[in-house]
Amino acid sequence: MLNFRVGIMGAGKIAGIVADTLNQLNSFEPYAIASRDIEKANAFGDEYNIEKRYGSYEELVNDPDVELIYIATPHSHHAEQAKMCINAGKPVLVEKAFSYNAATTKEVLDLAREKNVFCGEAMWIRFLPMYLITMDYIRKGAIGNVKNITCSLGYDLRTKERVVKPELAGGALLDLGVYPINLISMVYGPENSAIASSCAKLQTGVDAHDVIQFSFKGARSATATTTIMYKTDNNAYIYGDNGYIEIENINNPETVRIYHGDKKLVFEAKIPDRQITGYEYEFLAARDAIIVGDIECREMPHSETIRIMNLMDLLRQQWNYKLPMEAEAPSED
């Protein structure tokens, strides 16, 4: 059986992790790498044993043997590059955040629907077994009715160009905040909420420290704190009226614990031994969708991608944080 051939667009850190993952994943291979710098593509290809190396993204898109393209460039370029792939008939998996705003996201997803080409968001927490287990326990009432969620995610990313530059759609929200927002959405679903928020900005203008509070009907709430200034505990707590769930490491759970009563531990799950890095699950799901002719993954459907991007647009409006590339772009209602 031939391996499923993946082309990688962009040769940064996340691309390296994905290439390493695909090298260890049965029936997959990182087949091609594209960078705007051919020397960088060649060095990346040597490190990760990749056969085809390209000095332009157009060459990758035009390679007839590539079966899926993974976009690992800054947020600012995702939409343009995804449309390039779709127009060439290439299935595409776009790293989170899918784009920098809802308007460009909608353009891409509408094009995918028009061309009948697979397009997915690589929001890996939607695919991780640890989260699937957690959501199953919540649906079964393991902690009763969920009443509150608190989560934090933070790293010192002040030296990362893609995070601190507005022209690359930088900031804590698009780089990190998308994780807790997705977690909250996984638990509460697509229900509308009232949102209060605040942020502190770097001198470059990007949001550096965000606090977001969601209020839902029935006296239910959620709070997310994200920062690019320092490392937080990166944990989440989901509180119900019959117990609570503790998640260690929100963006790749290492341990999930369920407690009842006075901190009585009733269940504990550890990260699966068979897990490579956690990125493999989104590629398996994308391949399965492509094989049956679907244009989206059921784990992260287009409706959720656009809904969460709209939500992040709203937050940036509250913070008066408009990106340079939005100056002449239409806003998404």
C-alpha cells in the first residue's frame, strides 16, 4: 500500500514537528517541503528525509503526487495560500488560527465548497483522544451539569517574530487564545454567550495578555487567560454540580482527572503510550475525509472554524486591535 503523501508549506518549528510525526505514522510520509528560500527547504528536507524540496509554494501546489498540503506559515498568509491550494484542486489542512479574521476565512471555506475540495483547520485539540474521552464523560454526566470552566495558556513568546508583529497577525489571541476558546466551545457547544474581555498590548500593538469571560444562560460561565509574556500552568478545570475535571496541559492533555465530592478522585487517564506527538490524529482524520469525498472533518467542521473566528473578531473589536491587512478588507458580520 502506498503512503499518503503530504506536502508541507513553510519550514518553521511546527512544520518540523509535523514532518517528524508523519515520518513515524504508518501509511503516511512527508513527501514535499516548500519554502520561499530553497536553501531552507533543502536543509529541512535533509533533516526530515523529505524527497521533494521546492523554493516556491506554487511548485508545491503544482506537484501532481502531493495528496494533501499542510499550511504551516504565519496566520497572515493562511487564507491566500489555502485558496491557492484549493484552486489547484489540492486538499489542504490549515494550521490554527485558520486565518486572521472571519471575512478571509469565509472566502476560503466558500471556495472549498464551490470547488468541492477538502479544507480543514488543524485545531489538534479537537482530534486528541484525551479530549474525546473527556467530552464523552461530560456527556454521560460524570460531573453533573457543567457550571464553570477556567483555563489558562501562556508562554514567553516575546522573541517570536510571528507572534509580536501585527503584519504577521501576531498576538496572544490568534496564537494561543484559540485553544481555550475551542475547549470552551467543545464543552458548551455553539451556544451564544455574553462576552467581557480585556487585553494588555505590546509596544508593537499586538495583544500580549488577554482575559476573556463568557456568560451563558442558566448561570453558567467560563474564563480564559492567555499570555505571550510568561509561562502559566496551562491547565483547565471544568466544574459541574457533581464534581470537576482537571486537565493538565490544555493544548495536549497529559493527564485528565475526574473528582467527586470533597476532591475524591474517581477517574484518571494518562496520555496514550501509542501517541506520537498528538498531531497525527488530525492527519488521519483529514485523510479519511478525503477518501470518502468530504470537504471537512466532522471533528472540526467549517461551521465551528467560522464561528470561532467571528468570536475572535469580536474580541479584537473590543480591544481596538485592527490588523494592518484589514485596512481595506470587508468586515464579517
